[in-house]
Amino acid sequence: MRCWLAIFERHGLSLFGLGFFFEEAPAIPGPLLRQLVTRFPRTLLTTTVQGYEGTGRGFLLKFCASFPHLRQFSLLDPIRWAPGCPLEALVSELLLFGDETFTQSPAGEVTFEAVSQDSWQQQDGLAEAMYQLLSGAHYRTSPLDLRRMMDAPGQHFTCARTSNGVAAAVWRVEEGGLDPALSRAVWAGFRRPRGNLVAQSLAAHGGRPPGGTPFNG
């Protein structure tokens, strides 16, 4: 609470003029939270969005984006570890916690490029920028996704680049290619193999077992 008081004082605002304050606001269902917000002239909603805080990221992308007069504040000084903690810096670097990709808007001519998993060794800056963009735009990213992007089989990537960075990224995953016995089990509802959501959906809605030909989803 003292951290938010300091931020408001720095911007010449008063926290006590608020009608509604809620910490970790994404814990409240969206429709209920919206009703509460509209009942007060000012509200303060807090959450964590950096790293793999999926609920907070979804709150920022889906809920907050719908308010045209939103004012956003960020806590930069750590409160759970000492400033300059080497362990925190190491974890942040390994798991790509940074959001530097969003500090500037892409500008200039756009070129499209197919990116392979070898880019983590050959163009690590490109692969890192793509991952940060994808994780920042998606609210259910986990460290396992970073591992999959690096070395999982059947992954395909395309990026749109400008002179000052990555403007867009597409991550495609091969699905299907199931053997006949497993295909029939999927169609009958007895099996749900991981990594084949599109194939399972086609089997359920199409009324026939998924084919054995892999495809990108």
C-alpha cells in the first residue's frame, strides 16, 4: 500500500479520493468488476503483469483495454527482493521477463521471413523478440512454451520485420499424423492426446476419425 501512496504523491494525486480500491483485481470476474468500476468516480485496480502472470496479463489485454481514459502506473522498485539481486537478474534473463519489445511501435517497410529454431543460436535477438511479442500478446504463456519454441519438433515460425524490430509473429504447430487405432480412439472420445486439439475438434464435429496426414494448426 505504501508503494502506491508514493506513486500517487509523485504524480500529484490523492489515493484517499478514490471510491474503490482492489488489489489483484483479476481475481474478480470481469462482468462483476465492470459493474463495480462504473459505480465510482475513480478506482484503483492493481495486479502483476510481468513474466508469466497469466491472469494479470489477460486483465491488461482484455479488461483494461476497454477503458479509453485509463491511467496506468507501474511499480519499478522491487519489494520482494533487494535492488540489484543477482539471482533475480539471472531468472529474468533466462525466462525472458523483459517487455522491451513493446517500448516502440514498428515503423517502415515490412518484410516477411521464415524463422527456424536454429535462430536461437544464430539470431538470438530475433528469436527473443518474437517470443516476447507472442508472450506479451497472449495471457496464458508458461515457461514450457519457451522450451517448446527452442527445441520441440513440428514447430514453424514466421515473422514480419521492420527496420526497428519485429512487427508480428506467427507460431504454427504440426498436428495430426495419428495412427489408425489412435485416430479411432480420438473419434470415439476415449483418447485425448496432447498437442492435437485441431485434429480432435475436426473428429468431434466432422463425425469421422482424423486423418493420418499432418497439418499445421
